[in-house]
Amino acid sequence: MLWAIGFIVTFVVGGATGVLMAIPPADFQLHNSLFLVAHFHNVIIGRVVFGAFAGYTYWFPKAFGFRLHEGLGKAVFWCWFVGFWLAFLPLYVLGLAGATRRMQHYPETQWQPLMIVALAGALVILAGIVLTGVQLAVSIRQRDRRRDATGDPWDGRTLEWATRSPPPAWNFAVLPQVEGLDAFWEAKRRGEGTLAPAAGAGGAFEMPRPTALGVTVAFFAFVAGFGLVWHAGWLALAGLVGILVACLARGWRMDTEVEVMPDAGRAEAAS
């Protein structure tokens, strides 16, 4: 939630400054200045970095089966949030004062205090980056204590929180009965805590076998793209041929699925 709120605040300010730069007289003054640098980072860090951290924190227990250290997570957020504004708010002022980006030196000595504040903000952000690694290391070491035994650490509304963490490959061994938008949430509010199986559910089901096709195609697509960009026709052709061969090899395979019995699925989920 902290990351989500920080995203809203930071991105709104970044959007507002972007609107300001869309005004020709203002853009004539601010173009290629540190004001532009601050606006850009307002949008990118507020939207991409804060959003990525929010998703990372929220989905981590579902993906790996244990929660991240909450105290260190809050420290990471406040380092990023406070450090960001310390680093980039002075750049708005400096940009309005005429400081350009990518300058080798600055001729106005009165800019130095704000430059030092911006440097301090960058160091606070660096502390947040270091604490992110510390948080992950501590969480892994304490994973037994932070284990998500319920599969629903956030009291979620949607169906992914009705499975264990991390979820089995098939998600549900028996399809649940879903009668509304938030069926799992409603079941918890009624005190049931789980979803009843759907009518007629319970037979064996098929799951795709693991395959390296995706990684293989991605590699040859990179090779082909690299060749096209640099006008290396032989390299592009090699990449396209690799994609074709990988897809044909997959297409000729017959044993691409495995049958799973619901009882086996429930037994593994219980374990």
C-alpha cells in the first residue's frame, strides 16, 4: 500500500509538470534543462519503479511461499520516497534557474547547495537499493518463520489466493464453483473459507509438459533481430531458421501433455 500511495503522489506531480512542459512558452525555457530531467524521473520512477516494487512485495509470497520482511520493506520504501524527492525536487528549481542537463560544470556558485541536496537524495536512494538486497537475504534466511501456510496472506479477493503458495502447476485440482465476481471473498465472509467444487468437476485433467520452446524461440528471435538491426543477413537468416526448426521439433512431438488425477493434485496441495 505504501508503494501504491507513493506511486500516486509521485506520478501525479510528474504528469502535472509534463502538462506544464506542453505549453510552448514554458517549454522554450525548460527544454533541455534539469527541469526536464526531474519531470522524466518523476514519471519513470513514480510509475515503473514504485509500481514494480508494489507488485514485487504483493506477489512474492504467492510466488515463493514466504513473505518479505515487513520492517525492512518499509525502510526500503521510505529511502526511495524521501531520497527521490531530495534528489529531484532541487532539479526543478535548478531547471527554472537555467541549469541545463549533461553539463560539464555549472558556472553559478549559488546552484551548489541544491546540487549537494540532490547528491544527498541520490545517496538515500542508494541506501534503499542496498536495503532491498538486505531485505531479500533476511527474508530467505527467515523463510521458515515467514512461511505462507494459508495461501492467502493479504486476505485477498480473487481466486489466486484460494490456492496454496506457491500454487501447483494446475492451480486447482478440482474446479471451484464460482457464482460471482468475488466468489472467494464472499465465501470467506460467510465463514466458509474455501470454495465448493463445481458440479461435475473431479475427473482427471491434462497438463502440458515442461518445454524449453519459449526460451529457445526467444533466443533465436534475439539473434534474428540483432542481425536485422545490424544488416547481417546471414545472422538474421540463422535466427529465423532456428525459430522454424524449434517450432517444427515441438510440433512433431506427441507426448506434450501429462494426465493428473484430482486425488494426487489434492495430496500434493495438502503437502
